[in-house]
Amino acid sequence: MVRKILSFIVLAAFLAACGGQSEKGAPKKVFRYNQTGGLKSLDPAFANNRATVWATTQIYNGLFEMDESLHPMPALANTWSISEDGKTYTFIIKKGVYFHDDPCFPEGKGRELKASDFVYSFKRIMSPATASTGRWVFEGKVLTNPDGTLSDSAFIALDDYTLQIRLKEPFPPFLDLLTVPYTYVVPQEAVEYYKDDFRSHPVGTGPFKFREWKEGESLVLEKNPNYWKAKELGKDIPYLDAVQVRFIEDPNQAFREFQAGNLDFITGLPENAKDILDAQGNVKPEFAAKFNVEKADYLNTEYIGFQMNPENYVEPEKHPFLKKEFRQALAYAIDRNELIYSLRNGLGKPGTAGIVPIGMPSFDSSVVKGYHYNPEKARELLKAAGYPNGEGLEKYQLKLATYSTDLNIAEFIQKQWENIGVKVEIETAQFSTHQQRVDNGKVNLFRGSWLADYPDAENYLAMFYSKYLSPAGPNKTHFINRTYDSLYVAAMYVKENAEDHFKRYSIYHQMEKLILEECPVIILYYDDVLRMSQKNVTGLRINPMNILSLEEVDFMNPN
């Protein structure tokens, strides 16, 4: 209740400061949404979770942004060109784009964006001093010196409006990569003016500018009256006067606030999901009559991973986790349909293809065929691995590591494996602790998920490239296969154009088939996103990456 009152006070203060009315005398249009998981920073260099991604997306822009079909479209880039060898990207920056008015600038007036701002922003996330979680965006891709440090020619401002980026090797999804929030442009003046407090005093070029942040309670953003897209598109965007973000951690409480009309938008399922979805996972008509409800594919793959590094085991030649037949047996033993419908109320799709999820352009389940529930096949493979009906496994004390909020899924898998004679204990930890243990190779069987940073299958297939071992890279299983590595490199040398897309997809499919055969991970399901808004909300578009863009959101009857 205290937080609710404080949240109201913050918003009331904003409305009072603005007079509570628009220029035409209409009520201020304030869009209210809830954010779970906590917001730790408004600096795009640390946009490593949904809370920060959603907030920074309203404040900043990058060179490119995703359209609804997940294609990179120019944002602050006006035009661009790619060299014949695929290693040099040249961008012409849009003119007449200004940073938000802020005390960091002379007389508090935002200045015009220049190509040098991108050079500064990109070097900043690569700098060890920044310790950005987004360093990986350019790490290993852009030019470096012989000692591994960043080359001065990796990012160059050829003039005020021309930016050049030079890569070591071709990277076809590079434009996709330039849509991620880590690459949003920031002004050097703001970083130097606010120093460590830049995290809570953001300055960008986006549709909304920072107003106030009461950490753990409320974030308020207000309309940027000088938004560059308004002139470009001939629309008075953003249509909203303000955005208020609340931080209610309990999804059931947030759902109740939404039902009461105190929130305009929420995402995800509360415990009483049966009020929203039927047994088949379809939105109930009676709920859809009261609220806008959208359900779509979500570029998130949920899986179980095996630690493949022999050094993690006392007798690696004997341990069941390092036997392919054993891993395959566990994959066949899971009834993914039952998991989706009994535990998730039909939200999601069974993971019966590869690691690349439904919704990704290269996804093709007719070519990449994964594991279906087949307990008899599982028992055959278990016997072939040397453990008929699970005999001989007791001495290994097999354990499945998971995180606290995922315990019900872990217990479901535990029972499924027990049906074929494989007994595992469950170890739980807070999500951040679990993630750290997995990244550092401290667990040998673990729950994992991979949410796309950008919509190219490479983002998922990099999880098994031997040069990207965790904790520095995404290869958490420490899977090493020379054939796979060769295919990965070959895919990167296929040019990024419409004619060659399917050639690259064909290589991707070969890589997925190899992963399915070797089975370093067991695919559980491909996630769905569920987004709910009030009936008077318009312009809120859904997409497989669950990006929240509010620049064209409006109310039919604001009050």
C-alpha cells in the first residue's frame, strides 16, 4: 500500500508540474505498465534484462531498430553500405536529430547528434572501465590490435555525419546486432557530467525523456517535444504525454491492479492463468471481451544443458553425462506436450525441433527434427549406454540444478526420468546464483533458457561454438566439435542478401542436426509471449522479441 501511495504521489507531482492538461485542455495521457525483476540502471550499456531494455527503448535510439517482422530498419542511420568483402560498414547519420534538453549541455539545450557520438558510445561499451554487460556485441568482431586491444580504426567518424565500422571477419547478422539496446547512442557530455549517476540520469534521442525514478517504486518518463521522428513521419509522436512504470514483483498483485484499471499493460501469466487461457492455451472469449489480449511466438528456448567438459568429471570415460546414448535417452523420456498443458496452461510450444525457436526466420521443423516423447526408445538407449533400467547410476548421485521459480518444471522432469529408471536430485538457487554457477561450470546438469538478443539463428548457434566458452561467451555446455565449428565459420562467410539467405539457413540446419545428434542440450519448449492491455489502448504492437515500443501508443478515450 505504501508503494502504491508513493507511486501515485510521483505521478501526481508530474501532472501538477505540467498543469495536468494538454495544450488543448484534454487530460494528460499517461501510460502505466508494471515491470517485474527490478530496474537496476537506465544506462543502455547495462541493458541485460527486460526491465532495462524496455525502459531504455523509450529513451534512446540506435542506428537500426526492428520492424514487426523482425527485420532491421534504419533508425538514426539514413543510408548505409557494406563492402564487397563484408568487413566494412559505412553509415550516413540522419541530420537534425537532437539529444534531449538537459543540464549537461550549455544552457540546458540538447545538441545535434554527430557520427562521433556513436564512436564514443561503442568504444565506451568496449572499455574495461565501463564493465558493460554488452561488450560481447563487438567483442571478437571488430578490428583489434595484435595485443587484442580495440583498434583505433574499428570505429571511425569520417565526418560529422559519416560513421564507419570495420570488422575482422564477415558477420552477416551485423545489422541485426545494431538493433540491440547496448548499441544505443549516448552523449559524452551526459556521461561525464553525471559520472556514476548516469545510470539514473539518462539522456538520449528517443521519444521520451527522463523525469523521475524512485527506485523500486516508480519511474516516470515524459514526452520528448523535439522527437526527430515526429517531423520525419509527419505525426505528433509520441502521442502519450508520459509513461509511468511501477515495480510490483508479485504477478498476482500486478494482475489484480490491471483488472482494477490501475495499470494499462502487463505481460506474463499470473497463478490464476485459467482465468485467461483455456485448456488448449487459447484466450477465453469472456476475458478477451474485457481486455486486449495478444499471444504470439516468443524467441525464447527453454532447455536442459549438460556440462561437456571432461575435466569436470572424476572418471569422464565412465560418467553417464558424457555418453551420447544416455543424453538421448533423457531427451526421449520427456513428454513435452504434458509439460506445456499441465504446467503452463498451454502457453508455449513443445520443443520438438532444434535450439532455434519458432518465430526465427530460419526455423523449419520439417528439416530439423528433434526429440518426441518415446519412453520405449529412451529405455533402449539407456540400455545401450550401459544402464538398463537405470542400473548402475546410483553411485553417480545425479543432480539437476535449477532456479527457485522453476522448481515445478524441474520436479516434472525428475518424475519423467524416474519412469525410465533414472533418478536425479534437484538443487535450487536464486536465479542470479544459478546463472553464475552455470556460467562458471559449477554444475553438470542444469536448466537454462536463451532469449534472442537479435533475430538471427546465429544468436542461438553461437551457444555451441568452441571459441565462445562461458563465462566469457554463451557456450555454457562447453561443447566442442570441429565439424560444427567449421560450419559456423562457413555460415559467417555467406553474404547477407536475399539470394543467399537460404544458403546460410541450410548451413544453420546442418548445425542444428549435429547438435540434436550429439545432444549437449535437451530442448523443452519454445516460449509464447502473452501481453494484456486495457480496451482503450491503441498502437501497442506485439512481436516475437517482446520489444515494448510506446512511441505510437495512444488512448481512444484518455482520462
